[in-house]
Amino acid sequence: MSVGLEHFLILSAVLFAIGLYGVLAKRNAVVILMSIEIMLTAVNIAMVAFSRYSHIISGQVFVIFIMVVAAAEAAVGLALIIAIYRSRKTVDAEKFDLMKW
Amino acid sequence: MPSGVIFAIILLPLFSFLIISFIFRPFFNHRPQLSWYTTIGAIGTSLALSIWTFIEVSAQEGHVLAMPDYEWLAIGDTVINIGVTVDALAAVMLIVVTVVSLMVQFYSRGYMHGDGGYIRYFAFMSLFTASMLGLVLADNLIFLFLFWEGVGLCSYLLIGFWFHKPEAARAAMKAFVVTRLGDFGFLVAILLLYAKTGTFDIGELQHLALAGTLGGAVLTWAAIGVFSGAMGKSAQFPLHTWLPDAMEGPTPVSALIHAATMVAAGVYLVARMFPVFASDATAITTVAVIGGFTAIFAATMGLVMNDIKRVLAYSTISQLGYMMLGLGVVGMAVASGTISTEHGLTLGVAVGIFHLFTHAFFKALLFLGAGSVSHATGTFDMRMMGGLRKAMPWTYLMFLIASLSLAGIWPLAGFWSKEGILAQAQDTAPILFYLAIITVFMTAFYMFRVIFLTFCGEYRGKAHLHESPLVMLLPMGILTILAVIAGLIGVNEFLGEHSYGFFEALTHPLAWASLCLAGAGIFLAYAIYGAKWLSAASLRQRFAPIYTLLSRKYWLDELYENLFLMRLMINGIFGLFHWVDGHIVDGAVNGIATVTVMGGSLIRRLETGQLQAYGLAIFIGIIAIVAFLLIFS
């Protein structure tokens, strides 16, 4: 069995689904942040795979950019979570409901 | 003669109004006499020009002067002209209006002396005279309606001249609203006639009506609409209630507007449109019946009033009814074919307008006499008068002559014009004739009741009595001369009625019948109020129900104000409007607001503040969009 584009895309889709599940279902804000990273990784895999199979190198360059932005995003996200933890003594996402009616 | 002269007759008093209002009132307020001089000058010149016009018209074959029309408005294909009709009818009306107006202005100098609104008074009087002269000259309905409303406005302003008195302000409002009811019908009729014929020109409408092009139900309704305007202005039943209340205005105003000229405008209108009315039997019968009924109906109320001006007001309504009756019965004869159309048309106008002509002079004189009396006694209540003959001999003499003239005593002016109407009524409409001849008796009775209560017996008031100044007596004197001779100077022949010789009139049985009835009326008044053979108080008790009915004016004021105005209009229709406004209009506005607030409070429950709920919603949304694109693209 040779490995083709489909396999990369299936892997990407599975990873994306796991990430999405984590974002929507987990309570811990740190876990949600981690799940977002998984979703980004899934997109990166799909992008690299398309880039490889279509011989357009700019896809791979984009992935590098995405990883840089994701690192910055993770730093800002973790900082926000720490700030919330300091004021509310919790990182449970269901407790962050100040912005309701 | 140049057409400019005719327009000058209207424009001179109008300029007088403008100069007084915009120059004298702001800049020469400390010299009120200037406004009087201006008014007298303008109306005096109008009188001179009117006499010139009259002479020119009488010299013409057929008594008509042709005058050019000027274009005023062009709206699409509709052209409205400014034009004048100068015929015998207009010429006679010009003389009546300018003569009475000039006499009243002279009199007003004495009567209004020292009044705070002196300048305003003469400004309104000038405007009124201009409007009235325009009304009698206008040759198309739009132009006529403009002046028609103009005299109505001046009437309102002058009835409410002492607007700080609540009764005066109320009376002015009442006059305006009641006449407006009639004017509505008039306006509808003008539009109806225009819709059917495409013209506003009175001459053309007359031709169309006579030729039969304009006829049927349209003509009937249009004529009745025009007549409803005339009923409002001329205070004919059932729109008569405003005129007695209009006596709240200054007395010279009552003499000019509410006795001699404006209230006669309705009669003039019917006379001007006479061929239109006479072409339709229903319409002209309505005119005759309303006129005949009003004549006797108003006279009965005049029998019991204690206010001298109110007696005169009811008398005016009654006499206006006579004029309508005169026009109506001749028109009925024309409509039924008893007399030839050509003869009947001039005869009808002559019979009606001749009475208008004589009535203007003696009724204006009676009002000026009443003003002179109140100038001395400070009241209009006849119970506070009596015995004024000694203190005011001239006023008494002139009032007596005017009363005799009104009662129709030979050979004074009222006799000739009233005989004309009675003779025509006798030929055509017997029932109306009997009503009219009973009214002759009542007229003589109430006028001599006034004379005996006011001038005879002992003085019952407290004021210091004095004769009025010369500036008031002189115009009264001129009107007295006219009240004597107006029937003899041939105005009826000028208008086209056969006139009897000075003694020839006394050979007719009808003349004797009405003279005897008038004499009986005078004798009865003497028996009750002069010699006191019969006690007025015991008569009042014996006929208490009738007395109450008459003195409460048949409860018509109560009927109109309580039933129509309060119950029907205010509680009924206005109540309905109020309910609709409160419940449906406001309800819709409030309902929309309530639904929005309730909907908002429901929908905002969706905003949970839960980060993951929003995330799920975004995810579902994307899935939905993708599914949509996949299925439908």
C-alpha cells in the first residue's frame, strides 16, 4: 500500500476532529488551548500535503508562518488564562460567563 | 365708461384697509382720526363712482355694461378670470352697499369715539366694504366665493370686535362656524357645476341652465348647494341661530353687516343665479318654502325678546325670508310655466332685490336708532328704557318712521316692496302667502312693542339721558329720507317690475288687507304696551307655554349645542375618534413596542456567555453553509 494524498488528508481530518471535540467539550481552558493547537497542526498537515502533491512550495512557507503565529497565540492565550486564574481562582471555561444577558 | 372705474370701486376701500393697517396703525397710532378720514374718503369716492356706474347702466339698452375679463389663474386647461358683471342688479347693490356703508362710517365716528380699537375698527370696516363690493360685482363663482369668504371673515372679526367679552368671542365663533356649514354646500355646488359644465362663469351657467344643457339631478343638487350657502349667510332657517348672537358686535356693525349688506348677500346670490334656480322646480320651491317659513318663524321669536337689538335681528331674519320668498314664488311661476321665462326672470330679481333695497335703508336706520338709544341709556334691555321720546326727540322720530316703513305703511318704502312680494305670492303659492301676510301683522306688532317700551311711558333706568351728537343724527337723517322715498324713486322699474302709481296702489284689495293687518298689529301693541288695557304680565301667564317656547327660541340653540354638538359631535363622533386614537392608533404603536421588548427578552436567553456554546454554534453554522453549498451548487 503506497501512501498517497488521501492518507495525509484523513490524518489531518482525524486530528482536526479530535481538536474540535477538545475545544467544544473540555472544561479546562488549558486543554482547550491545547486542542486549538491540535486543530492548527491538522491544518498544517493538510497544507504541507497539498503543497507536496501539487508542487507549489508556497504552501510549505505558509506552514512556517502559521507555526510562528501559533507560538505567539499560545503565549498570549496562556497569559490570558493565568490572568483569569489569578482573578477567579479557576480555569473552568463554563465559569467564564460574564458576557451573558 | 372705462373698466378701471369699476375696479376702483372695489380697490379704494381695499387700499384704505391696507393704508390703515400697515401705515396708520404702526406709525400714526396717536392720531386715530386719520383712519376715519381715509375710510370716509375711500368709501365716499366709491359711492360717487357707484352713482356714475348706475347712471351709465341705466343709459344702456338692456341695462348691461360689457366689461373685459382679465386672466387671474391658469392651471392646466382651467383658466380663472377676474371679471365684473355690471348690470341693473349689480348697480342697485353697489348703491345700497356704498350708501349704507358711508352713513355707518359717519355714525361710527360718534359711536366708537374713544374706543381703544378705533383704528382697527375702521380697518375692518374698509375691508368689509371692499369685500362686499367685490361680491356684488364678481362675474364668476370662484371670484365671488373669494369675496363671499371675505365678508364672512370681516363679519367674524367685527362681531368679535370686543373680543375680551366672552359672549362676543363666542358669538363670533358661532357665526363663523354656522355660516361655514352653509358655505361647505356652496363650495361643493361650485365644484359640481364646474365638473359638469367646465365653467365658473355665472353668465355661461345661466345660459346652460336656460338652454337645458345643465339639468336634472345635477342642477337640483347644485342649486340646493348654492342655496345652502345663501341660507348660512342670510340666516335662513335652520342656519339662522348665529344672527341674533351676532348682536354682540358694535351696533354700527350690526347695522351695516347684519342688517343691510352682508346678510343680504345670500339673497343677492340667489338673485344672481336666478335663471339657474328658476330652471329647476325643486330648487326654487325649496327657496320659496324656506323663505316663507323663515319669515314667520323668526317673526314669532321677535315678539318676545327683551333686547332691542335682538328684536331687530329677528326682524332682519324675517325680512330676509320675505326676500327669499319673493324670489322663490316668481321662480316657481317661471318653473311651472305660468309666466314667460324672459319676463319672470327679471321680475323675480326685481321683486326680491327691491325689498332688499328698501329694507337696507330702514333696517340700517333702526339699528343706528337702537345704537343711539343705547348711547344714551348704556343698555340694550328694553325693560331698562321707556319715555325716551322727551330726551331724544330726533331719534324717536326717525325710529318711528323706520318702524312704519318696516311695518309696510303706505307710502313709506317698505310698503311698496312688501306689496310686490305679497302680490306675487298670492298668485303662485297660497299657503306661503298666508304665512307672509300673518307675518305682516307680527312685524307691525313687534316693532311697535319696541317703540312703546323704549320711547313711551316712564323712564325705568338710571342713566343721564341725552340726545346723540350731530355726527350720529345726520347719517340717520339721510337714511330716514331714503326709508321714506326709496320705494318711490323707481328702482323697481329699473330692475324690471311694474310699479304702481302713488295712489293707484291703494286701489288694490291686497294693499288694504296688509295695511289693516299692520294697523291691527300696531293697535294691539298700543293696547298692551302703550295704553296698558291688557296686562303684558297676565298675557304672558295665560300663554305661558307659548311664551316659554318663543323666548327660549324654540330650544334650537339647545338642540344644536347640546344635542348635535355635545351628544353627537363631541360625545359621539369625537368620542369615537378618541377611542380609535387611544385604542387602535396608540394601541398599534404600544403593541409594536411590547412585542419588541418581549421578543428581545426571549431572544437574549440565547446569549449564554458560554464560550463553548458559541464555538458549537459557529461549527454548526459552518456545517450548514458547507452542506448548502454542496447540495445546491
